Amino acid sequence: FQRQALEAIGTRFDFDTAWWGMASHMAGHDLEIHASLPFRLPVSYSTLWDGIKQEDTIAQAVMAAPGTTVNFGRKQLYASPGLASLMARFGITNCLCTVTMLPELNLMAFTSLYRVEGKPAFSESERRYKQLLMPHLTAALTSNWMLHLERARASRSAAAGTALAVVDRRGM
């Protein structure tokens, strides 16, 4: 679903790569990724990010203002050594990132859209578009999960006490 959604967005909005996922952040603990879809990036992107997350100024900015899309150009992306290293590895020079809080799940949904070297910076109009789009992406993903669970339940016998859930590999 997420891959198809990003492909559809890409027909109307120019970006080269993206990262869409779910994370949690409890006071006194590091930000933790629970679901990750690197789009046109290697599957290992989340693991690479985990090594520099203390220096991720994008994450710090969006978590300080949930629901607001931040627009980072080369100067902001390359301000900290760790983030600069990750961005340079993939030629990323521009980023639009938004976080939507899901307090009932103690999670946050995030999407980062990236442009690579040689592409123009994201405009204010594109930033606003992404900001308006993010709640819809989060709602669509949540609805997709619910539909999947309903279909899974329907395909099983209607045994009493059957329960289904969406969890990560650690049970979160």
C-alpha cells in the first residue's frame, strides 16, 4: 500500500526518494522506528539512520512541531556530521518531512520526501501541499491496516476469542 501511495504522489509531486514509517519516543529514551518503508532507498536505510539518529536535526525539528512540514535544504541537512554523512551517501540535498502524532497508539507516523543533487529546492507551495497531504496518508495507512485485519479475520474461522493486531518484530 505505502509503495503504491508514494508512486501515486510521485505523479503529481516531484521527489526522488522517500522514507515512510512509524516511530515512538518516550521521555528519556531514543526515538525508535517500528515500521519503515524506504522508497527508492536500500532496505538498510533505517539501520543506517539508527546509527546517526542522535544527530538527526530533521527528526528534532518535526518532533518539536508535529503536523508541520519542515523544509530542509543542503545547509540544514549537512549541518551535523552524522546526518550529512547519511544524506551524502544517497546524494540527498533537499527534504520535506512531516510527523503526525497517534497518541492512542503512543506512536507517530512520519514521511520524508527527498530530492537529490541537481534538483531544485522544495518550494513553500510544495511544503504546504505535503503538510496538507500527511494526515490523509496517515489515515489511509491506518484504514489499510484495519481492512487487512478484517480480511484476515474473515478468512479464519469465526472462533470465539480470536484477536488480531498490527505489531512490529519486537511486539510493539
